[in-house]
Amino acid sequence: MCKCEYNKIDVIEVIQETDKIKVDKLCIVANITNQKKPYYSLLYREIGSNEEYLGYGSYNLTYVLIWKEQYFE
């Protein structure tokens, strides 16, 4: 997985390592909205699954990067 440098914000909820979603695919997708602003989401596939999911989205890339590290392995 990508090790990106970014500014971290304080995160209230702490997720234990065992609670993370185990994935074999994890990408950040950027879509341009009607307001001509990028909306960032995580595209992921859990290990052993054939389905891909798009979620954990925000206009703020920093939040998406934090969620990527916090919820996935």
C-alpha cells in the first residue's frame, strides 16, 4: 500500500488492528463534481471477494488518507 506524506488531524475513534478491513486492492479515486471540485473516495476489494466497493469519500483528501490508514490493511 502507498505510504503517503500528509498532515494528520486528531482522530477521536481508535480502531484496533484486528478491526481493519483486509484488502488486496485499495485505490484513491478523484471525481470532479458539478462545483468543479474533486471528490475523493476509496475504491477497495476485500481479500477473497470478487466485488469492489467505493466509499469513505470526502472533498478533503486529508480525511480520505487518514481513513485509508485507519480502516484498511
